[in-house]
Amino acid sequence: MKNKMSIKKDDQVVVLAGKDKGQRGKVLEVMPKDGKLVVEGINMVSRHTKPRKQGAESGILKKAAPMYACKVMRVCPKCDKPTRPASLIKADGTKVRVCKKCGAEI
Ligand SMILES: [Zn+2]
């Protein structure tokens, strides 16, 4: 079964599980093949950077790591609640995503 991703880049999401549970962030990147995404400020990992040239600073770089899309839920921009969007086919045949809670197109 193909896992369909309903989350797109720039969506607001809330984390449902793990150490960042309850936190919100903006989706920076989606990786549909892996079922993963990168969320701003979530699942931060430290990377040690080595100076590439003399005099350059070395240190620890914080970076958001990819996480499983099933661990997050979209936040409706209208009612500000976590929601799973429902697909709705309009009279003219176009498909839209709507919030199940307030009915807004999201
Ligand atoms: Zn809503």
C-alpha cells in the first residue's frame, strides 16, 4: 500500500509523539519516498562541524533532522486546531482539502 502524504511544504504541523510532542513548526521539506519530513525547530540534532580552513570556527551546529510524517498532524490555519484534512470534490471536479473541524479549505 502506498502511503499518501497529505502534508506539504510550508504547512503548520503539530508533533504527536516523541520528545517534541506537542510542539509546532513549519514544514521545511517533504520526502514522500521515505514518508518523512523536516519540520522547523523539531527533532533538532547537533552536528559537530570541523573547520574547513584555518581560522574558521568549529563547533556544534543545530539542525532539524527528518522525522516520520505519521508522527505529525496538520494544524488548520483557520481554526488553529490539529486536523486531518478531508478530500472534497467540488461541483466543477476540482479536488480540495478541507478542515474536518471548521470546513475551511486548507
Ligand atoms: Zn479548521
